[in-house]
Amino acid sequence: MSENKDFLRVIIEEDLKSGKYKEVVTRFPPEPNGFPHIGHAKSIYINFGIASEYNGRCYLRMDDTNPTKEDTKYVEALKDAVKWLGFDWGNSVHFTSDYFPKLYDYAVELIKMGKAYVDSLDEEDIRKYRGTVTEAGKRSKYSERSIEENLDLFLRMKNGEFKDGEHVLRAKIDMNAANMKMRDPILYRIRHAHHFRAGDRWSIYPMYDFAHCLSDYIEGISHSFCTLEFENNRDIYDWVLDTLGLKSQRPYQYEFARLSINYTVMSKRKLLELVEGGQVDGWDDPRMPTIAGYRRRGYTRESILNFCDQIGIAKANSTVDVAQLEFCIRDDLNTKVPRVLCVLDPLKITIENYEGHEEIDAPYYPHDVPKDGSRKLPFSRNIYIERDDFNENPPKGYFRLTPEQPVRLRHGYIITCKKVIKDDNGNIVEIKAEYHPDSKSGDDTSGIKVKSAIQWVSAKEAKTVEVRLYDRLYSSESPESIEDLNPDSLKVIKNALIEPAVITEKPDERFQFEREGYFYADPIDYTDEKPVFNKIVGLKDSWGKKTKATQNTPKPQAKKVQVDGEVVAMNEVQKRLFNKYINEHGLNNEVANTLARDETLSSFYEKAISSLNSPISIANIVANEVAREIKENQGSQLKFSAAQIAELIKMVDDEIISNKIAKVVFEDMAKSGKNPTQIVETKGLVQISDPSKISPIIDEVIAKNPDNLAKFKAGNSKLLGFFVGQVLKATGGKANPKIVNQLVAQKLK
RNA sequence: UGGGGUAUCGCCAAGUGGUAAGGCAUCAGCUUUUGGUGCUGACAUUCGGGGGUUCGAAUCCCUCUACCCCAUCCA
């Protein structure tokens, strides 16, 4: 776990510390209407991860309130995903549908309180009546129904006496609410549909906003984490629980940004389209960003979990670079899997001066992976190398085999090209080569220098395998539709050649094909007769990148010009005040502007200067500090008066306290409502301006920080602030900062 | 356009008045019988823009801008 805490953990630690909850209880609440993707993995990691980190619990809850969309096969997919990621949901999976009876009772209670009513408007009217984001809505005439009538209607809705859409149950909140979600949200709708778990028992089903908060409450959830798009729904969440009086030990909702990754789509709808449109081969196609897809591709749970950890949790909408995910899987597999030799695009090599056959002992792991294990690599006169590893007209910096340049066969001998054989079309079909008998790997006395070692297989012993080369599904960085699909996202190589031990010994299911990438024995299609390997991810390739980079155009990005909008003009009263502040009180434009435009501030200001003639200093504190307090308190009574602010500024003017201390005193006043003079006295905050008192403290600070002193002397002038800060800290903020600044600057010279 | 959010390096992301963390990516150098790995170093005088307050501002105040979410009987 990273050292810095994300905002969710900060909230949890505060709540635990304050005793708001004894235990952290979270839940992962997916709707079983699709396969979980890597965005769900993030949510799983957050909910299960945080719970276990704080010794709490996390439930897996299927949010199955919509019978028309959900299916038990998705329940299984969800369970598989959570389990595969290594989390444990305890005794049983929870279902919102299990709470339908309780939810119904709560709805009845709301009706009895007069807080919910049965509305009989049709769908279109409900939409019309809701208004728009800028226009208020209007309440349905049915909202006037009596409690008895509502109760009766709701019961009959439950009993299936009405058709779909005939009535709905709505909360009675506020049709004029600025938050559209609060305009009498629908709580229940009639659905004569078969529910995959509840069967045909119900003909009414609760809406998300009603079911979710109550399910959280029923389960005793403490922290209910969801994604950003539910921010507006939090008001209903709170309204339902508060209105029902479920106040103690109730859950609170917090929102974080959902995961998006470039070159990837994450919406369930788009994923479903790919599956149904046949663009991919099912939900677990290795190109899909589903957990099942990554799993089939060969990703490990550790790599996915590590990725989730690396990307962090925050509230900014962001798109993670897919390279970060690729890093995670490489990083994990690097230390785990055996290295083997596989040739994808074979080029025949005949070693003319080699007769017979031998078996080379080759370790599975490189020198820097502390694992044991080795296999026999058959070697003979006829071998294959990668077509790419020979070049007749090599570009500059090419390290592999050329007519002039010898190359090492990994774990084997050095070979030299003697003759290039071509067919009638000029294609290279074979290389005649010679090997150097005294150059055997580990026992090389030839003295020949080669620049690289390449993979190869012995023609006779090599096994034919199918290799599926997967690339990103989309070629667009932010894909919109199937137009953006990458036509080369899958290349199937039917006749790749692999060294025999991989097939006969099966030392692992994941391998690094040396110099190529990481591969996974396909868990479904692999058979001993016809082995199939999926490419998980390629190795980092600084050569390929270099050769490509020359073609890529470096695009110079013009910096965006920022246009400033019009500022709203002041009215007459404000203008008059503004002019007065500038001309009579000598305020600067900005402060005068702030004060003049805000009536609360200007009247506060007027009051304060009536008791102390220090218009500029008072204006500054009112326009800054006081303005903040007013903003934070949102209309509730301030604990301090204008006269007290004047009293505070008087002390600053008289140099009894510094500006810094004034801020400290102000915070205290705002919180406690105490008198400023009294605060200064009881806390002993009178400032220290005597250089002979400050000097030794500075010396001490300098002596304690030799590193920073050296840095400062080396030219890092920013450190002046550091030293000033340290001295101020040492004096409890009481040292006169102006004097400290001067003295420190002097001493550091 | 009303309300709710968010802006810190190419991509994530710490930081809440006193030295702009870290990871990915990128670029160098060393190591290497994988153009892999590992190691070392470089990479934000500046935090969406502009003002203001302060000895000192990414952090406080004012103001402007951009982007996301909300008008499903979806979740």
C-alpha cells in the first residue's frame, strides 16, 4: 500500500477515531446485468481492500432491482471475478431482492408519514411535470391523495391489480428543487416481470434510489462508496434515511471517480454490443477489458490488484494510460515465469559445418531471477530463426545476423552467414551458415564479439503451436464506436515453432518467449495435440520504438489561449460604495471590489471602521478572512463582531501581534467567540521583535539543518522560506516574521 | 441556462500557509549471452488564467475559463 492516504481512507480514519463507527463495513454492489470489467476491479479493490485493511467487513451484494435486465449468469460472473481477485464475501452473497419485504414496509411507513404518494400520471406527463434544469417542476394532482387512499393503492399495486405503468409510488419532496433528483423521485414502479430470484412474487419493484440506501442501512454498512455520477443521488440517499428516522449507525455515501483507460471502452452497453455484434469472441475474449477477458489473456490477479493500487483514488475524471496496466503485468511476470524459445515467423538455417546432434542444458530463468530449473535444448544442423533476426541490408545499429555480422544462438553457438538463398521472387528462403565450435555458450573461447543472442529452434524437434497475437482492441485513444476498432487486434499464427520442453515438460502455464513477450497457454483451446498460446503483453522494445520513432512526427502543441469572460457590472449602490472605498479609504481595486459587491461584507466593514480608523487593514481582513468565515457558515450567526475585528486590527497596528498571529487569533474568535485581547493574553501571543532574542533561535535552526544550509549556499534560494518557517515554528509563531526574514537573510549570506 | 463536481508534468497522483512526494511514460549512462531485467541520473522556478491578502500562497479571498454529472417508471 502506498504511503499517502486517499480521501476515503482519511474519512474512515476520522470516523473510527471519533467513534462514529466501531467497525468499517462496506459492500460491493454491482447490478448483475453484464460481465464485470476492470472498472469493477477498482471498485472491488476499494471496497474489499479498505474493509480488510481496517479489520472490517465487506459484502458482495447483487443490486437486482430491475427484473427485466438482470440474469443469474451475470451473478456467477461477478462471483467468479471477486473470487479470482482473491476476496472473500463471507457466508453468503447478498441480494437486494432479499430485502424486498422490508423495503415494502419502509415504503408503507413513508406513506403513513405523508412523505410518499401514489402518482397516476403517465410516463410522459411525469417527465413533463419534472421541469428542466432551469425551470421548476410542477406537482401532480395525485399528490393530494389521502394517506388511506395511497395505502390502498400501493397495496393493490403490490397485489398486481394494475398494469405496468399505471401507477408509481413517489417520494413527496420538492418539485422545485434545484437538484433534479429531488423532484419527487419515483420509489416503486409496477413491473409484471419474472425476477430471476424472486420469481413472480412481486409485481412492484423498488428503484435504485430507494433500495440502495435502505439495503446499506439494513446490512449495517458504515461507508457506502460509489462513483461520481451518483453525487446528485446523495441527497435522496440522505433524505430517505433521515425521513424514516434511521439516524443512528447509518451509512453515508462517498463518491470517487470511475476508472477509464485509453484505447478501451468501459461502458457495459458498449461491451455488450461487441459481444452481441460478434466483434469479439464472447465476454472473455482476451481483448476485452472484462475481468474474464484479462484472465483468459493471461493477466494475473496480482498484476490487476497492483494496477488498482497504483492508479489511486480521487475525484477528478481521469483516463489512465494503458501502458500503466501493461507495466503491471510485465513487472509481475518478470520475476515469475520461465523463459523459453519460440519462433513465430521461421527462417530456415542450415549449418553446413555441423554434423550430428546435441542437447544443450539451458536454465529456464535468467541470471537476475532467483529461481532454479532448466531444460534440454536440442541442437542440430537444421534450425529456424526469426525472419526478422536476419537482415541483408541492415539499418544502422542493427545487432542481429547479417551477411557480415555473426550472431549468437541463445544458449548455443555463434553462427556466421555464408550464403543467402532466394526464390524466384527474390524472397529469402534459406540461409547457409557456419557455426563456431569453440563458441558454445558458457564455454566460449572463440573471442568473437557478437551484439546479440537470438531465439531459435531445432527443425526436427520443434513443436508446431498456434500463437494468438493480441493487440489493443481499438486504435483510437478514446474510442467511440466500432469504427474505432483496431483491425489488427488479433493475428493468429498457426505454425509457430517452439522448443519441445514447453510442450512435453509443461514447466508452467505462462512463459516469456524470449525477446518476444509474455504468453499464456489458453485455458480453453489448448490441447496436447494442438497447443495454443495467447500473447499477454510484449516485452518493452527500445529497438522497435527507435526505428518507429524516426517516422513519427513530433507534434508541437500550441498552448491554449485563455479567453476571459465579462465580469457582471456593478449596480449603482455598489458603484458608489466602490468609489468611496477607493477615494476616501484608499483601498486597492480588488479589495474595494470584493467589499462593494457583497452587502454582508460591506456593512460589516462599515461597522468595523466606525470603531477604528484603519480602513485599509480592516478592509483586508474583512475581504479575506471574514469573507471565508461567512462563506463557511452559510448564513448562520457569526461568533465575532465587527468591533472585535477592529480590536484585533488595533493590536496589529500597534505591533503587539503580527499578521500571522492575527490569523491565529481570528480562527480562535471564529470558533469560540472570545475577545481578541483576551485570547492574546491567555495564550501569551505577544510577538517577539527583539533581534537578540530571535538570533539564537535562528542559529540553532541553521545548526540543525546543515544539508539545507549547503543547498541554500549552492543557490537554492527557496530555502529561505524553509528557514523562516522553522524559526517561526520554534517560537510558536510569535517571532516577528519581518525581523526573522531580515535576520535569516543576513545570517545565511 | 439552474444545481452538483473537478482542474498539480505527456498519463495517473500526493500536498490543506514555510524545500512541488511517488508511479507510469520519455531521455541519457552503466550492467546484461533477452535491444528484456536491474542500477544511476535527467525530467513542474511552478500548480487552469488573471488579480488580491501575507515576510512567505498550489494551499486563504475575488474573478474568469475549461471539462464532467443531473430533466430513465436504468443502476
